[in-house]
Amino acid sequence: MEYILIIISAIFVNNVVLSRFLGLCPFFGVSKQVETAAGMGGAVVFVMTVATIVTYLLQKYILISFNIEYMQTITFILVIAALVQLVEIILKKVSPSLYQALGIFLPLITTNCAVLGVAIIAVQTEGYDLIKSTVFAIASAIGFALSLVIFAGLREQLELSDVPEGMKGVPIAFVTAGLLALAFMGFSGIA
Amino acid sequence: MNKLKIFTKGFFSENAVFVMLLGLCPTLGTTTSAINGLGMGLATTFVLVMSNIVVSLVKKQIPDKVRIPAFIVIIASFVTIVELTMQAYVPDLYDVLGLFIPLIVVNCLILGRAEAFASKNNIIDSVLDGFGMGLGFSMALTMLGAVREILGSGSVFNIKIYEGDGALVFVLAPGAFIVLGYLIALVNRLQKRKSI
């Protein structure tokens, strides 16, 4: 039951993008087409899960036992940067077309604050144990991918609609995201 | 490019938030009120200026291939300094900004300036660039925070300006997106008028 609550809360109620404001750069950057959005979502699911597990172990067995918690920011970001490199190398071999499609945004996962943010929330703010942290990371990443794909779908439709001159492009995208966030607020009664 | 231009471009023509769309997470996440936006902006400015100074000093020593990780370590060190200082001296603001203080390290604005400007220019220009970009960022955050505070809780910088509570939605997540969307539209409009 506890795990179900964590999952629902992370995907819908406290959605990383729409309620915690994490990972907005890829949210606006790669959301022009549903297909690239889904690819980006998949990459984030993988990176976020592995990053949270690794940072959890790092926090518990190195930072806390040596009493150097203030090194948290530096060590976490380095671990994440190394992981992203790894994913990049693997993806280049396994799926060159997806690698091409994601282009510049794959190295940018390093500066996707959602990855670092979720790791910090899991190990510090919420103080989850290893299994809960992992579940939380997977659910958060799914929440990220879900909102990204929905938003990409909305923007594809937006291309066809008649938008006032001054609102074209970025402004209307923000207002659309606002309405999507409003829709996600409807979930807040669940958990 | 003259010195004045380097300093002022961060405010208008290359404003991080309104024009370049960098550093969006703290922009939306911390601007529930004008004072929070200002606090976040100034913390970011400090990190930006200091990392620009260090990057421009050591740019010749860093091998090209490892420059990004090196920049990240430099930035993360200053973020840790800001985090510990704020925890000690302004604990209230530290609690409100919370998660977004360690997240300054992944603010694309800072890494972007280190890579695009400080690693190619001398120290004086880098400082000016850091201050210009940082203060432009602070200005944008304060504006967004002020609008959200006025609409959402009827006050600005904690000073009540009209009766009643305002529409709570502007303090919550959806309001952040919508207000920023309209602010960007407004800035686009002003810039278009200037160029005609």
C-alpha cells in the first residue's frame, strides 16, 4: 500500500515537472514531437533510476559514515554526469537512430535538474530507504515522461491552431503548460 | 564589444529568462513571492560571478576534453558555499527555497556562461558578464515573483496593496507557467516595437 501511494503521488500529485518545477529545459526543448519526447522520457527513466540508486548508496556508505554530508552537491552531480556519459555511449551502439533524434539533449540530462532533484528528495528530504528510493525514482521518471509526451501531443495540435501574433511560439507553450498543470492539480485529492 | 554592452546585454537583449529561456526551474519554482525571487536571483548571481572569475582564471590550465566536468566542480563548490552560508545566516529564506539551492549547480545559465563566455574572455569581461547576466536573471525573477504575489495574495514584498486574498492559483504551479507565458509575450512585444 505504501508503495502504491509513493507511485501515485510521484506520477500524478507531485508530478516532477508540473508541480515541483524540475526538468523544465527538456520539457520545453524536446516537446515539439511526440516521438522525440518519448525517447527523451525513456532516457530519463533509465538515468534517474540508476542515479538515485547510486547516490543513495553513496550518501549512506560514504558521505554519512565519513561525516562529509556537505560534499553532497559536488559528489552527486559528478556521479550523474558520469552516468549520462555511460548512457550516451550505450545508446550510440544500441540505437543510433534514437541517439540521432535526441541529439544535444542527451548530454543535457546532466543539467536536467529533475535527475539531481529527485535524488536529493529521495535520500535527504524524504529519507526513503533503498527500495522506496528506487520506486520513487522510477515513478517520478514515469511522471516526467508522461507529462512530456502529453505536452508534446498538445504542442503538435497547437501547430495547427490560430494563435494571436504576440503569443506565437514560447508564450503560448507556457500558457498551455499552465493549463496542463491545472489539470494535474485535479489529482491532488487522491493521495 | 565594449564593456558597457557586455554588462547590459544580460538585462534586455540576452536576458536569461525572457529571451534565452535558461534557468527555468528556479524561475518558476521559487517565485511564489517577490522577496523569494530576489533571494534566489542574488544567490544565483553570486555563484555566476564567482564561477566566471575562476573559470576565466584557470581556462588555460584545463584540458579541452574535461572542461565541462571541471566547470561543474567549480560551480558545485560555490553552490556549497552559498548553501552553508544561507543556512547559517538566513535560515528562513533557506527553508523556503529548499531544494532549489543545491539545484543552482544544474542551472543551465551558469554552465552556459562558463562555457560560452568565461572560458573565452579575460577576467574583467567575465566579471561584468556574470554581474549583468546574474542581475538580469534576478530582475526577471523579482518581476515574476511580484506579479504572482500581487495576483495571488494581494501584496508585494509583503506589503498589502489591496483587500482580500487574491486568486490562490497564481501562487500555485499553474499560475507560474501562465504568468511567465504572458511576461514573455510582453517582452517580445516591447522588443519588436524597438526594432521597428
